[in-house]
Amino acid sequence: MIASIAGQPAEFAAAAEQVRSAELRSELATREIPAPERIAPRSVAFAAGVTRGPRRDADDASVDSPYGAGRFVLMHDPDSAAEWGGPFRIVCFAQAPLEVEIGVDPFISDVAWSWLVDALETRGAEYEFISGTATKTLSTGFGSLEDQGDGAQIELRASWTPLGTDFDAHIRAWSELLCLLAGLPHQEGVDSLAARRAARTNGGA
């Protein structure tokens, strides 16, 4: 755990300590990274990569995992409360490769966004003013990259204003989203991409 920096407002110091201490999915390698300096006067940021194994301490290689990776930033600026709807704002990013059969699904972006909303709600993470984008990309290799064949990827960027004081619920929701995008099973029964693929193969919805 990284100690809070002296001189920070107590409100932010307490929130930062919560996200630093949160119990995240064991399949993620996580580490604290330098926070952006120009968006808010105070912030704390994390990077994570899917390891498909029980590993929590990360290095540069593991957080740039080929299975899926993301960033989470908690910002604090009381002067932006009128714009944000509160003194805090969360920004997150998550991406993972997809099988082409899933990438061509016209509803996969909607599914990815719904997973973020569901993860927040099932963990009791209160929020408002949520916004973001879910983007899928399809690619085909040519020339020296022809051997790579076709590929697909899903990418989600989102931000929201957290309410209350339960900040660890928000970073835990983000960690769940990362694992779902990487095809790992949901810890609370919501289908992963792997389950969605199986359903399509078996003729299900």
C-alpha cells in the first residue's frame, strides 16, 4: 500500500486510501501510476492488466497484458463541483481483444457498456452524470502482417461522479469490467464474453 501524501485535504486522502486498499479481482495485476496533473489539482491513478492467474503486484509488462488492460483515475477538485456534480470525478478506460465472431456482433458495444453499469450497481457504487463510449474495431493484416489474419477489439472509456463515501466500490466495479471484457467469468453470475460465445455456438440468445 502506498501512503497518503501529507498536506492533502482529508476528504481526498480518505478516498485515495480506500481505492489503494480495495480488494480487486485476483486475475488482475495492478499498480499505481502517475496521475494526470492538468485535469484536477489532486488525483490518484492505477493501471491493470489481465494475467489469467492470481497475481496482484504489477510491472510495466503485466499491465500491458495482451488479454486486456485498463486505467482508473479518481480526481478531486471542489472548484469543479458545479461542472461535475460533486467534488470527485472518476475516469476509466478498459480494452480487450475479441474473437472475430464476437467482434462482428452488432450489440457487443451495448453489452460492454451494460457491464459497467451493472458492475457499479451490484457493488452499491452510487453515481450520477455517467458518460462514455464503447468502441469495437475489426482489423485485417496485410503484407508482413498478413499472418496475423483478422482481429477484433473492444474498448470502453467512461467517466462519472461518485456519490457517498464508498470509493472502493467504484474501483472494484472497474476491475470486474476488465475481467469480463477479457472473457473471464463474472463473480456474481452475469455472463462473460466466453459465455456469450457459447450461447451463440449452441444456438442460444
